[in-house]
Amino acid sequence: MVVVMERTRSGEGGEFQPVRRSRTRRGAPTAGERDEAPLEGAGAQGRQPSAPGRGGFGAPPRGPSRPGSPQGDGRPGPDGADGRAGPDGADGRPGLPAAADHASAPGPGPGPGRRAALRAALGLTLAGGLAAGCGGGSAEEPVTRVASRQPRRRPAPGPRAFPGLPEQITRSPRGRHEVALTFHGQGDPATARALLAEAERAGARVTVLAVGTWLDAHPDLARRVLDGGHDLGNHTLSHRTVNALPEAEAYAEITGCADRLRRLTGGIGSWFRPSRAARATPLVARLARRAGYPHVLSYDVDSLDFTSPGAPAITRKVAAEVRAGSVVSLHFGYADTVAALPAVLEELHRRGLRAVTTTELLT
């Protein structure tokens, strides 16, 4: 129930008559459709009730109201719908209809009007966030974490047939100012890494013929060789004297190493070189072809580094015999070879010879 003042026509002028109005509010009890009746004890023209009373017009402002009080006593209705302290308003001005500014006055609790306003504000906030997210506005966009993937490595190059070249290759007939430094892959892995690093510092590329059991012990070196841009090949499974073995055993030596290369790199390697021999017997060459190697890689310069003659002796031996197109035999696992390699590369550079892989030398 809301009490308002209305001016009525009686005689010469109008007088204010307090009138009860009943309005239906969401959550408030309904007193009827509309009922207008003068309050009892209303005075004549210009009179205003001055005696304070519960719900009387002109009652002084009351303190904070308790939600749920009945209407007509100067306190809000059951749900605090108008957020006002009574019909005379929070400022005590008589005659101001309570409904005139109830939407802007704070109340003790969230009535229907305030709840509607909160819902509207929430809807605008959500709509703004969605618009910013979809429209690329300034709102911070969620970060999608994508697991980084390692680049997929391609399988290692396989053996190639070089038409016009012999079954067993000792040197290149191409005539370019290039040589191939080939290393037997066995021994201390630290010397292998040191030799590869030294060659790469000088811009050289080499060929590594790996022993299968050595790859079993140091499987990471297979990829280390390939990732450095070098050739990788097969030097039998266990470095036995392959030329002296029966056919089945010799074939197992070749294929055993090929299997390990395939497992580690995806290919059987670019080259095959017999173990403990400069050249392969016709049987071993045929077994190598059966295993997938069109050529046997031999050499025309033997550094004899496996005899540990000292770094100066290795350098002199290579310098005395190397020429354009040469294939040089060297070994991992020997400290003298590590010490000699910088001087060997310097001598090649002085003579205008470039160290490349065997594949590049023959292409």
C-alpha cells in the first residue's frame, strides 16, 4: 500500500487529501484493483497531519527498515520493492509521491526492480565479453597451449648405384679438387665426437663406416653423424675378418650391421666397407649386393693411424699420397688421429682440395 497526496477541487481552491493507493507489486500482497479514499482525520484546506504516527502522513523519516514489514507503516513492503523508508520518502519532503524516484533510491535489499537491473547489467557484461572475444577487441583472449612437436626426421639416405663406376671404388674419376676422408667407426666415442667437431669447424664433411656393436653401445652417434651432414655406412656387425668367414657368417656380419642402421636411422647406410681388409673378396662383394649395397667402398690412401705412429707421421703419410679424387682411410678411437686432423685439413686447404662426403665426391 502506498500513500500519496493528491489535490482535490473543493470550493475556491484545492486541498491536499492523503489517499491510499493499492498497487500490485511482484512479491507484495495485493490489496485490490485500485482504491481511493480519504484518510480519517484529514484536515481542512492546507492542513497537514503533524502528529507522528505509524504510517501517518508527515511522519518523520525512520531508520533502516526491516524487510517484510507490511505496507502503510512507513517501511517498505515485504520485499523492499520501492527501496524507500515510507510514503514520505527518505528526505522527509511531504507530498512527494513515493513511486516518483524509487528506482534511484538505495534500499535495504535487492527488490524486483534492483534484481532486474542487476540481471540487465550482468547480461550487458557477458554480451560485451563475448563481443570482445569474437571481434578481436582489447579483451584478453584465452591462450591455447599447443604441445610443441619435434620435427620429423627423414630416413637416412640409402645406397646409390653410380653407373660407369666399378663394383669396388677406390677413388673418384670426376677430376674435381675434392677428396673423401673416411673413418672406421669404432672405439672411444669421445674421440669420435672430437673428430666430427674438428671437421665441422673447418667446413669439412666426412664419411663414417660404423661397426654394428659400436652402434649398440653408442646409438646416439648414428644420428650425430647424419645431423652433422656426413655420410654413414656399414662396416660389418662385429669387425671380424669378413673375407675369411663362411658365406652365411659373412652375410650375417653385413646384414647385422645393416639392421642396426635401419633401426637407428631408417636406412641401411650409404656405403659398405669390409672389416679388416682394404678390398672385398668376390664372395663378400656379392653378399653386399644381396644386402642392398651396389658398391664396396675401398680407398687409395691408407693413413696407418691405427698403428699410433704419432700425429706428424699421419699428416706426412696423407700429404704424400693424397690427390684430387682420393679416398683416405682413417679411424675413430685413436688420439693420434684427433691430433693430426687439423694439420691434415690445413694441408688439403693449402693445396686447394676440399674434404667432402663420398657421395658428393662421386656424384
